[in-house]
Amino acid sequence: MKNVDTLKDVDFEIKWEGRPSGMWGRFLSMIHMNFTLYQITKDELIIKRGLFHQRTNTTELYLLKDADLEISLWQRFLKVGTIKVKIDSHSNGERAGEVIILKNIRDCEKVRKLLRDAIEADVMERNITYFDKV
């Protein structure tokens, strides 16, 4: 059995946390049935989904690149947007090249910037350098 004191040392500061906030997401949140949660920590992007069968997908930030923002006409009316971020195709994992989608995010421009800055900070902290193929 692990010592409980060692778990206190884990750095799990959440920089941002949110739920989908489109029309359907707002309705589900009002009735406390929105079971999707997005979190950005110092070194991970976490997506939690599900009611009966809960799934948590985590992705290390240093593996992510190209945080893009899409805002449809309906999303503009609702003041939300969709953030898409790619898993670096140079990573050796089975998820290489996958696109992670955070749908209907409030303050999407600020969240995209926060995610981009968190990715850059994690890459710098790990001293990772990327080489482009020519």
C-alpha cells in the first residue's frame, strides 16, 4: 500500500476546466446531465466522458501541436467555438496524427491561447527540439 503523503507531492494544478457549452451542452448542464469535462493542467490535456461507463483520455502536452480554432455561424451566436489540436505525427504512439476536438468552448480564443502557451511551456521545460524533414 502506498503512503498517502507521496500523493500530496503530485503537481496536478488545473489551469483551465470547462464543459461543452453549445445549445445542447447548456441544456444538459442546466439539468446536471453534461458528463463531458475538459481540463488543461501543467502537462496534460484531459478529457473525461460518460455517465455509467466513464472514460478519461489524457494526452501529454508536449505531444500536441497546431491548436486551431473554428467558429461556425451558430457558434458565433452562442459565443462558443471548437478547438482542434493535433497529436504530433513524429510521436511513436498509436495516436500519432490524431486530432483532438474540444467542442463548443466558451471564451474559445482565450482557451486556445492558454492551451498553446501551456504546450509551448511544456516543450521548453522538457528541452524538446523538433527537426523538420527537408
